[in-house]
Amino acid sequence: MSIELKNLTHIYNQGTAMESVAVRNVSCTIDDGSFVGLIGHTGSGKSTLIQHLNGLEVPTSGTVLYNGEDIFAQGYDLKHLRGKVGLVFQYPEYQLFEETVLKDVCFGPKNMGLSQEECENRARKALNSLGLDESYYGRSPFELSGGEKRRAALAGILAMEPEVLVLDEPTAGLDPQARQEMLDLVKKLHDERGITVVLVSHSMDDVAEYADKILVMNNAELKFYDTPKEVFKHSKELMSFGLSIPEITKIAHELNAAGIDIPTDISTIEEATEAILKYFKKA
């Protein structure tokens, strides 16, 4: 299973004085089971791009294929697709509305036409997988902490049992502990369930730590799509896009400049630790 973007272009207010190109001629493939980081400066086209993945936005030209099928073809079941490609917007807790957490998480499965029993089974499974046990089921979602609200909102998507999970800045506004917990939960879902993840983030450190590949957008265009090591080799170009490189990569460059001969394409703390220990062992 995969998502393939073919020459995707989206123009807002086309033909008017307000015309704006949000995505221009983007082509790439998101492989089944991959963990993709999507980065770019504000206004680069990230949010518009991901809203095409389950048909919320319709392209001006080009298309999206899901498992080889054109999702914008006449007669394609977009409702079914949105159960398979779950999109979690920024601050998803603002979409919580039911009187209890369990009811809120049941909303998606209910719209899929499932029985009440199946809806509740899925809701419980999703909540438990995110660390929200039965003590949360009957509580009002508005009484939860920020991190708990975020997890409850994510559970509402997981209860639909998606094959692809698209997250738009899932850690925005969270404190450091809740932020780390959220990212670890997403990684756990990816590893244990084999869910394909597309993570939109402004944090170079996060995408370096968690992603298999990184997709870089700038001025509506796809600039890079490669492994973290390869993408972060282009530090000058990234900086010209208003982006950066991971802090640990910066440190590796500084150590190298100071005479400690370690690779400068290091992108995680684990890689840095291994390289430094190896250097001093040889010294």
C-alpha cells in the first residue's frame, strides 16, 4: 500500500487578483509502513499538501493515488478513504465536543456505520493504546489536561483503524513532557501496528529522531525527499528556506572543526555518542 502524488498542483483563487499557488507540481511516493517527516517554513505548502492525501482538498491539476487508485476519479469512495487515511489537524482537541471521552472517540467509527458495540470496542482499544484507561471513559473531555486532550483527539482517529496517520504539528502548544510522550506514542503506533506516519513538524530534531525519510517543501515546491542524513547535508539550502539542521548535527560540525574527527552527517544523539566513543577509543 502506498500514497503516490503525481504532478500535484493546487492554486487558491485561480484566475483572480488573489491567486496564490500553494503546491506546485509535486510528485513523490509515500511507501507503506514508512515514517515521513514533512518540513518547511510557514506558508511553504505543507498543510495544503497533506489535505490532498485524503481528498479534503481537490487539486487544480495532477492527482493522488492510494494503492494505485486515483482518489479524485469519479465514483471513488472518499468517505472510505478518510477512514483509511486519518488526518489529525493542529490543536485537534478543539474538535472535542461530546459529553464524555468515550462518546467522543466513538464518533468516527459511528460515522462509518459500525454497531454501538463495535464502536465502543474500538474506542476502548484506541484510548488504552494511548495511555487513557477506563478511568477516563466517563469524564468530560474538557476536564482533561492539554496532553490528555491531544491523546483523546488522536484516539478518535485511531478508532477508525487507519492505515495512514497524517499529523499536522501534533506537539504544538504542549509542554516538554507531553510533547515527548506524544511523539513516543506516535512512534509506538508506527512500530507496533505498522501504520504509515506523515509527521508535519517545525522541529528538525524531531524529524531527525523519528523519520525514515524527510520531505522538504519551500515556496510550494518539493525540494528534497530523502533520508535524514542526506537531507541535512544540504544545510545551506535549508537555511535559505528558513529552516535549520538538528542541534546535534551542529555540535558534530563544531567538534569536527575543533579537531575531533567524527562524521558531520550525524543527526541523532545515539549516533553522536557512538561516534565520539569510537573516536576516543582510537585516540
